[in-house]
Amino acid sequence: MEARVGVFVCHCGTNIASMVDVGRVVEAARSFPGVVHAEDYKFMCSDPGQALIKDAIARHQLNRVVVAACSPRMHEPTFRKACAEAGLNPYLFEMANIREHCSWVHEDREAATVKAIDIVRMAVAKARLLEPLQTRAVKVEPKVLVVGGGVAGIQAALNLAAAGIKVIMVERRQSIGGRMAQLDKTFPTLDCSACILTPKMVQVAQHPNITLYTYSEVEDVKGFVGNFEVTIRRKATYVDPDVCTACGVCLEKCPKKVPSEFDEGLATRKAVYRLFPQAVPGKPVVDRASCTYFVNGKCRVCERFCEPKAFRWDDQDRLVKERVGAILVATGYDLIDASSLAQWGYGRYPDVITGIEFERLNNATGPTGGKILKKDGTEPQAVAILHCVGSRDRNYKEYCSRICCMYALKFAHLLKEKTRAAVYNFYIDMRCFGKGYEEFYHRLLHEGVKFIRGKAAYVTDEAMSDEERGRLVVVAEATTLGQVVRVPVDMVILASAVTPQRDALEVARRFGMGLSPDGFFMEKHPKLEPFSTATDGVFLAGACQGPKDIPDAVAHGAAAASTAMALIARGEVEVEAATAEVNEEVCSGCKVCQDICPYGAIGFDADRRVAVINASLCKGCGTCVATCPSSAIIGRHFTDAQVVAQIDALFA
Ligand SMILES: Cc1cc2nc3c(=O)[nH]c(=O)nc-3n(C[C@H](O)[C@H](O)[C@H](O)COP(=O)(O)OP(=O)(O)OC[C@H]3O[C@@H](n4cnc5c(N)ncnc54)[C@H](O)[C@@H]3O)c2cc1C
């Protein structure tokens, strides 16, 4: 049947129209082969815009539609749906991106207009060769995997469980709680972190809809939206949780002490341990790497004192398989290695500490019982808090870590409350963006805290006066004074940059996600879908997507949960029809495609000696199409003929 193409050019307000002469694009489109109708509109994605397309399909008997607007990532589903509602197969629609690929990246209106015309001509050439494709509906497994048991993951899991959905939560540490469990008071309300968090942790452990796997990690993910199969490695704990009564005697008796990761190395824990006293679950695990029995074959003191006989020295890692319909990744954040920032003296001077170390010092359950003390056990007379340590700095992390200004203010308040120290905040500018945050800053202005506008250049112990002798000196350019200042102090707290987890790339690959340039997990759309990812059915929750404070992490977790909930409630999903297809007559059975497929979607029929594509797993990425040495694989919706027509149109 002859192609009757309709072209619809969007102004996108002024996003496109200010740089591209939309009228000329429409005029040019009218002359392209196959085009029977072309028009423009201010916002094609709006209701009237879509109505205009549907109306034109009926009036002009269009059998192909091209919309020249933004990225298909943004509105391809919108326009496909509009076409379907007008009775046109949605795969007979093609999108020409004249915003991200054109108006946004050019400054010359004439050149941008010519380019937009080229882009539309190419899209029309492809559209003429499009073929209708049929999507398939598949059932959704009514269960959700939550990876990471910080506050974001906890909130997501509890919301899902409250809606009656089964949840599997996987946390790699001995306990859930994440970073929030390490905090003492939380800004701006100064409410106790543990008081808010621990009840939620207990709810997770006790909820009948939640299965909690701590000391575990997801090792493999197969499948697709609605039907993922995950393999979880449950690390050997050497303690039978069904027998252990969590009495804690083994923790007392174990003779081996190692630095406590929870206390940031400021205190020790035993080789058999729980992460912290309020850990959930409360049953301890044996840290094989430091346990004397595993290191040199002797000890097992813990076992001698264990009344219920819960130790299992032959315990092994176990692989558990679970089928889930959706995955929420809530793996949180890390902090920049402060010892890599030599100018601020961390690791060189014992009383230069990180923010998270200060949290532990200040915590009643921490190494000093909540007293803010220097390494020599005395109280500091003056403390400097350095903002933006590694953040907003082209040498390290260009982005703002968002939480540091606020926790730096919180620290200043706590120092004033607990000590008689003079407190200096060295800042670039104060970013108090949340509800009640600016008010908290103003409160601090009246508490006698000294604010020095200027990033600290370095910390030294080289004295230039008697006042500085035996102390740390913070050197900074105070920009309001226009001069370099030297401030002698006894303790320096570094508000070190929030970073992605060290294994973010590995985790991203495992779950089919991308990374943003800053290294955090990439969301599908920064504004409209900051909790979705490029892989359908895989969602993001909390600070793994970018630095977040607790309210934002909780809101993000809840948003991700509600989106997963909607998926589960629908009961079935449509899987992409633009997948790869093998021409069996041409396939040589070399299996090159099998190794290259990033989604494990290609199998091999040994009898017929041909590659077989599992359409449910295939994402239509085209890697196999480009790789097949016999050109035996066709990318539906991106066939050679369609792509070549597109390229030829550029030179027409
Ligand atoms: C010094 C400091 C003070 C702060 N003070 C405040 C404050 O007063 N108020 C406030 O609102 N915010 C504060 N914050 C921010 C707060 O810590 C975060 O908002 C919050 O922890 C984010 O929660 P999350 O669940 O996204 O991540 P996290 O707390 O990082 O939790 C992530 C969880 O995922 C687990 N995990 C990681 N990788 C894997 C994996 N591959 N598999 C399984 N599990 C995994 C981790 O072990 C962890 O349990 C502070 C932060 C710092 C550094």
C-alpha cells in the first residue's frame, strides 16, 4: 500500500521555535516524497496537539506519522498511543528529534533550520518503509525485589508490603538501616535518627509480606519487566539464625577485635559481630576474614559459651533464586576517600575527621558515649567545619553534594550545645534548600557560630605565631574580607563529598542501568521519571540516584514503590515488539551473537544449528544485528532498508 505520511512539527514553546524556523520545516516537509499532510503546533504532546494528529490521520487517511519534536525517550510512547487511538499501528509512527539533536545544541538559526529539515526528511524516508508490529502481553510476577536496606529501601519495602505486595529485601551488610543508622540527630528538626529509623527497621523484619536477606547480594539478574529471575548469594554467617537467641554472649567472649566499620574505625568490634546494638536482624555473623579460627584453625571460644549451640563452622554461601516482577535499586551512596585530599590533612593529623566520624563521636552509642573529644581525650577549644571538601570542585567532584551545608550547620549547633568550643564554618555559599532549612541556618547565626565565606585552602600544623603553636591551622581566603585568614583550631571536620558506591558500575551492569556523568545511577527522565531507569521494571530509590537528604530519599523510595505497585496491579505488561529476528536460512550458527548479546536473549538450536532469539528478553538494542557476520539478524523497526533510506535521504 502506498505510504501516506503526515508530518507534525512541534514548537515546544520556544524550545524549538526560537532556534528553528518551524514554518519553513513544515513547508519543506510538504515536498518530501510520500508526505500528504504537514502542520505545526505549539505543544504537540498536549491534549490538543494529540487531537490534531488523530484528526489528521482520519481526515487525510494517513498510514504513517512523523512527529518532529523532542527525544523519543520523552514522548515516543505519547505519540505511539495517539496513533493507536486513531486506529494506526503504533509502529507506523516515527519521531524526528529536532530539539535535543538540533535546536538545543545550535546557535545559528539558519543552520539549525536546515538541519531540522534534513532530520525530518530522513524520518519521513524511514517512515515510508515502516511495518506494523504487534506487542505481546506477558503476566507480571506479583513480587518486588528491593536491593539495599537504607531508609529509601526501607520506605519502599514498607509501602509495597502495606499494599499487599510480597517483597524480597536484599542488604549486603549484617543489618539494614544504611547510613541513617550511623547518624545521631537529624537536621533541621534535630530529632533522633535512631528513634525514627529503628521502628521502621523492626517493621521490615516483622512484616509478613517482607522476606529479608541480610549479609546477601544479588549475583545475577535475568529476564525482563514483570518476569525477572534473580540469583541472591546469601553469605555464610556460621551462625544458625533459627537456633541463635541473639543473647550476645559470643560477642562478649570473642577475643578478636577489628576496627568497626559502623564506628568508622573509631572503635572496634569483634570477629563475631552485629553491626550495631540495634541491628536488624539481631543475630550475629562471623566475619570469616578476621575470625581467628578461620585464619589459623584455633579458637572457637564463642562456641564454648554458646548455650543454644548455634555455631555452624561448615556453613557455606547459598544461592537463592527468586522470581520478581519489578526491582527497586536502593543501594545508597558512599563518601569520597578523605585521605586522597591531602591538603586538608586527613590521615596526617589525627584531629582532622570526616563528617560521618563526627556523627559517631557525637552519638550516645558511639565510641566516646556521645562526648566530642579529640584523639587525646580532651575537649576541643576551637573547631573548624570545612564545607565542600571534594564537592563543587573541578579537581574532584563538580556537583554539589546537597546535604553537607545542612549537616555542617547541624554539627555547629551540636558543638555549641555540647562543648564550649569556638566553631568556624568555612563555606563557599550556604545551600539550605529544604523545608525549614533556611530557618535552621538563621537560628545558627544567633548561636555564636562564626561563618567565614571562603573555601579552606589547606590545613597545616606549621605555626606562625604562639597562638598557632601545637594546633591545627585552617588557611582560607575569606572572600568577604578579601584577605587570606589563618584560623587556629583543635579539631577539623571535613564535609566530604557524597559519591556513588564504589561498585556502582558493576551494580549498574547487573541491573541493566546506566550511569550519569557524575557516576550515580541514571534515571529515565530527570524531572518526569527520576525513579525509573532505561530498563523497564527496574526502579531507583534514594541516594543511589544522586545525593539526597532523608526526606528526599524517603520520598524517592515511596515514589519508586508506587510506580512498581502500579506495574504489579496491572497484572500484565506489553513487551517491546521492535526486537531482533533471525533469518534462519542465512544463519551460519557461528554463535557470535550469543556472546555479544548484553541481555542474554539469544539461544542456540543445536538440531537446526541456528541462533534463536527470546523476544521477551530482547531489548532491540541492535548489537547482534551489527555483529552478525552473515547479516542473518534483522532489527525489527530498524531494518537495513529503513536505515539506508534514512541515510540516502540526507543526500537527496
Ligand atoms: C555526615 C552525614 C550526616 C547526615 N545527616 C543528615 C541529617 O541530619 N538529615 C538528613 O536528612 N540527612 C542526613 N544525611 C544524609 C543521609 O545519610 C541520607 O539521606 C540517607 O542515608 C540516604 O538513604 P539511602 O537509603 O538512599 O542510602 P544509604 O543510607 O546509603 O543506604 C543504602 C543501603 O544499601 C546497602 N547496599 C549498598 N550496595 C548494596 C548492594 N550492592 N546490595 C545490597 N545492599 C547494598 C547499604 O549497605 C545500605 O544499607 C547525612 C549524611 C552524612 C554523610
